[in-house]
Amino acid sequence: MSLFDLPFEEPGDTLDAEEWPPPAPQRRILTVSELTAHVRTLLEERFFEIWVEGELSNCRVWNTGHLYFTLKDAAAQIKGVMFRSSLRLLRFKPQDGLRVVARGRISVYDPKGEYQIVCEHLEPEGLGALQLAFDQLKQRLSAEGLFDQARKRPLPALPRKIGIVTSLDGAAVRDIINVLRRRYANAHLVIRPTRVQGEGAALDIARAIRAIARIKGVDVILVGRGGGSIEDLWSFNQEVVARAIAGSPVPVISAVGHETDVTIADFVADVRAPTPSAAAEMVVARKDEFVARIDRLVRGVSAAMAARTHRLESRLRALDSRPGFAGMHGRLAVRGRHAGEVTFELRRAMHAGLASRERAFQRLRLTLERFDLRRRLADVRARLIAGEARLHTTMHRRTHTRRERLGASAARLDTLSPLAVLGRGYAVCWNADRTGILRSAAEVAPGDRVIVTVEHGELDCEVRDRRI
């Protein structure tokens, strides 16, 4: 044994010969679960909050709502999970191939013994989350054809009822109303108040668009708000708002923010206006065009009529100056007077004829009223009711009389009935073959068989003796 094979000893740590070799340390055996728990605890305490950069792959959202993915670079990879509560706060949709920066903590998935990052926040590398979400939704809706010009509808020429979807607290609604009242005072405005920013504002805007589209007579809908940051305008970049605009049965004008602001609603709407005031001017622009065109037509018709009248007057003066038309005014005056007299006589004859027809009509009307079917039916109905009452009385009286007579006859019949006699204790005696009634004891001999009828039943008897 060399010197270097001996254990290094500190002063005072010399062992006696009896204590050599030293006792082996006691082993501590861990289960796999215990070891994994220790590793998880160390990782979670050491890497409680970290930022990791990498490329997403194998992104899957399970039916539980949790997102499972792999974060990788050129040399390594780590599995990750993002729970539903954190995933719903993302502005964009995680997808394979997207480079992101993830914030979270390192933990261990016990069943497989794999370490993973529990992600609490994701943001795209080099591109804002809102801009990425905007681009993703724009690309998806464009692929569905919601931005196609073929589905864009023209604005109505003269809208009579205009729907407005905006907030009552902003300046946009006041600007729209001022423009419409100044340029189209007789327009009917229907305002559906809604929130235009904040949590849940997008769903409120979509409900407002659907509600105002169901109002009967609404010709066009203005949807918008004043300017603001991209976060303030984000409600108009939501898919639910885009679907509501696309599903509207009437044309929709999007007027969100300032001229430089562009939202998803602008692409889906039938017409985009740079500002809410410009949207109001677009709605009434057709009215101004119609009014201007009508004014031009009125001036053209007036000029054409004046020119034609001037030409006809010139022609009339030329004809009047010819020798053949001398005395024409006198002849026309005579003819006019004659025409007036004939017209007066014709009018008088017509009035007389009408008066005669009126008198004849009144006579016929009075005659018809006397033979009015409704009146005659009423008289017949009255007579029928009176006859029915008399018939009912007579039938009741006769029925009572016949009932009394029937009762008396039944009483007499009951008195004369042989059954009544039997009921008083008498009996009827028949011969054996029931062909005759025995009225004398001489008609039978001892030993003969006789039948005796009493009130209730009959007796079959044998004659044992007779007394005459």
C-alpha cells in the first residue's frame, strides 16, 4: 500500500487499531416517488420564476382547456403546460413554429418523471402579442372569404331608419348625431348603447349589432367609437364582432378610431369610414346627391319649358300677323260665347237629369226598405217566437190533461183487474189442463187435479172431497 492509498486524516482524528476499518455509513433507501418529490421540490424552489426563449412545437389544446407544448432550440427541448386560466388571457393563438418567450416555473411530472415548465405567460419574440393576434385573426377570416369585395353590399340610397351602435359616454355618438341632424334632419335614428372597451365589450358589441339588425325598418348600421390606443380599440379586433358584422342582414359601416386606425371590423364591414363623423356623412351623401340632381333637373325642365313657350309664342304672333287670320279674334269670341251657352245648357240639363235620378233613387230606396229582407225576417222571427210560446203552452196544458186522464183510467183499470181481486185474498181455480175456470164444486170429483192461482204464484192441488 502506498502513501497515497491511505485516507487523509485530520489531526486528532487518529483511529485505534481496534477501530480500523471505520464502520460503513447507514444506507437510506428512497422510493421512486420520494426521489421524484425531492427533485420536484428542489426544482420548484430553485427555478420558481424563469424566462425561457424557444420555438413552439407539438401544441395541443386538450378537452380540459389546458395547452400542452414543447419548447425547443437547436440543441435541446423541454415540455411545457399552460393551464386554462392562463391560456384564456393570451391575445394570440400559440401554434407550431412560433418563437416565443415563456415565463413560468420548473416542475416535475411525477407519472413520467419528466421535468417541465409550467407556463404562466407567453409572448411572441420580436412581435407584440396584440399584433400577432390581429394578424392571425385577419389571415383566418380572409381565408374564409369574409373580406371579399363580392360580399360587400352598397349603402342604401335614402336610408329612412339608421341604427347606431356605440357608447353613450363618448364623443362619437354626439358627432354622428350632429352631422345627421344638420344634413338629414328627417332621418329616424335608433341608438343601441354598448361598451366599446374593456373585458366583455366585444360580446356586448356583437349583441348590440344583432339586436339592432332585428329592428324592423333599419336600413343601415353605424358601428364605431372614437380614437384610442390599440388596447382601447381591441374590442373591434375580436372574432365575435367580426362574425356579427358579417351576419348582419343590412349594410354595416365601420367607424372605429381615427383615419390611421385599422381594425378587423373595418375589413369585414361593407364600408369603412375613417371617423364616426365621416360615417355619418357617408350615410347622407346620397341624399345630397339626390337633392342636387333634382335641383339640376328642375332647372333644366324650367329652361326647356321657357324656351318652348317662347318658340310657340313667336310662332303664334307670326300666324296672327297673316292676312288670312284677320277677324279671327272676333270669330273666336263668338264661338267662345256659343260654347259658353252650350256648356251652361248642358250643365243645367245634367243637373236636372241628376235631380230626377236622385228622386227616383229615393223612391226605390223607400220601396226596398219596406220590402227589406232583414226587416221581414225580423217580423217572421218574432211571429215564430210567439207561435213557439203558444205551442209550448198548449202542449203543456194538453199533456197535463192527458196525464190526468191516464191516471184516472189506470185507477179504474186497476179496480177492475183480476189481479187486484187476488190481492185482496181471493183465488182462481182452474181445471187440470187450464182450459176453464171452475165455478162449482160439482164440476170436479174427488181425486181430480186442479190448479189454484193466488196473487203470488200457483198451487197444484188434488181434490180429496167436495161439498155442494
